[in-house]
Amino acid sequence: MKNLFVIVIGLIAFVVLCIPDPFEVIPLIGALDEATATAVLIACARYFGFDLARFLGRKDEGAESDSIDMK
């Protein structure tokens, strides 16, 4: 049941990202809407084992990484 709930929420977030909405008239609200949908979609993917946050530059302290730190 929990898996089905996460799938439905993920699909709703995906649809929000793909279909333009009327909130784009007010840029701040539109940006927050899309940012929230993106965060929800990333959280749903992480629930099923797809860690998309690693592509966003987040790095574990103890784990080795293929990325190069630019300082």
C-alpha cells in the first residue's frame, strides 16, 4: 500500500513538472511549485533505490566518489 502511495505521488510530481500551469503568471509561486515537485520526485525515486541526489553534487563523507572536487 505504501509503495502504491509513493508511486502515485511521484506520478503527480512528474505531471506537475511536464505540464505548464497557471502559476507561471506569478514567477515566485511558479518556481516554488516546480522546486517542490522536483524535490518530491527525487524523494520518491530515492524510496525505490534510485538515488538521484548524487547527480546534484551531494557526497557522503566516508564513501569514495568518481567525481572530482573543484576548490
